[in-house]
Amino acid sequence: MDKTKAAPRRLLQSRRFWSSVVSVITLMIAATRPELEEHLDVLAPTITTICVTLVGGYIIEDRELAKNPEAKQKEASHESNPA
């Protein structure tokens, strides 16, 4: 498969990408709502911190799965059986 065709598919399946997109949308909504304007100085850093922490956790998880292929198989079988 051509790498140029696989890259957009990988991006759209990335939890890190979607976490960032949701965070940016949430920040935009918070910034445009007049009733939230007085709380924006607290909301913006909070939303950003949550996003950075979530993405960092995904990076650590992906690194551990790459180190341990046995855990990767276990994770894949766990996702296929949502019991």
C-alpha cells in the first residue's frame, strides 16, 4: 500500500488527533459563548491540561505496546471481546 494513502487513514484513526480536535473545538465554543467569557481564564488552561495529559497517556500506552508485542495482542483481543 502506498504510504501517502495510508497516512490520512492513520491520522483519522488516531486517538491523539481526535483528542486534540475535540479540545480545540471545546476551546472555540468556550471562547465564543458570552456567558462563559468571565470563566475563560480558568477554562482554557483546564481544557488544555486535560488534552495534553490525555495525549501524553496515549503516547506512553503506544510506546509500551510497541515494546511488548505480547501486550499488543492481548489489547487487540480485549477490544474485540467487549464483555
